[in-house]
Amino acid sequence: MESSDKKKIIIMLVVMVAAMVGMSIFMRTGFQSFRHEHIKPVESAKSDSESKSDNKEDKTTNAIKNISLRINGTYFMMSVDEGEAGQEFAKSTPFELEMLELNGNEKYYEGDETLPTKEYKPEHIEAGDVMLYGNNTIVIFYKSFDTEFSYTRLGKIKGGENLEPMMQGEKVTVEFFK
């Protein structure tokens, strides 16, 4: 092997090691919002090709259109609200939340970090709605009902009518990822 070939191989190895170290650092520090003892960063179980096809990002606005969720081993797609709160929430993925039961129709997680708010009174909640109550409580509704409370919309889980069996018990772990 010639000296120039050896140099090319060494350069390629150095670049590969640097890329691997950089990815390792990114994976450990990529999640910045909602850092709390009940939140653990997670890695997507989907392949890169699945993630790229499912989780569309609007290239003109850089808005995230969809993220994925996994609840008790079942995958769901969440359409992300275009507002500031929905976008900030989506950008902070991947992470998992240990969510608690409330009122027999929702699971919630109250975090230390806050998200921007744009509250409104929806009057009717649909199964699959993902909302922010106040500025730091994430809520996933698994039953439809009427309400007088105000929320900031984060997004909507597609197939929300299928959530109820996944949400049984006092606690459920929900993984969010792009």
C-alpha cells in the first residue's frame, strides 16, 4: 500500500471517530426542555427512512408537522400544532414522561420547565388532544368530553379514539420522538 493510500485511510478513520463522538454528545444533550427526574431521553425505535417519511418538517417555515409517540409498546403519530408551544414541545424530543391519571379521561405530567402559552377555551375535548394546562403541565386526553377549562394546544394524536386501553392504571410512560 502506498503512503498516500495510508494517509487517506487514516484521515477517513479520524473523521469517522469524530463523527461518532459528535453524535454521542448530541444524543446525550439534545433534549433541553422539560428536564426533570421523571423524564428520560429516548431513542427512536423507527428506522431513519421511517422517521423521514412520517415526521415531515415544513422546509419553508422549519415547522415540525408530526412527531411519534409510543405508549405501552404501541406507536401513534401526533400532528404538531403550528403555534409556538407545539413547536417548542416537538423540538425538545426525544424524551419520555411518566404521566399520572386524572379524572378518568386524561393523563398529565407537571414539569419544572415552562412552554409559551396561547390559551383558549376549547369547550369540547376530543380523545387524542394533547394540551398544555397552565405553562408547565402536559395533558393527553384519552376520552372526549366537554370542558370549561383553558388550554394551549400542542397537537393531536392520530387514532386518539384508540388511546383508552393504553392509558389504564395510575401511571403510564409515554415516549415522544421525531
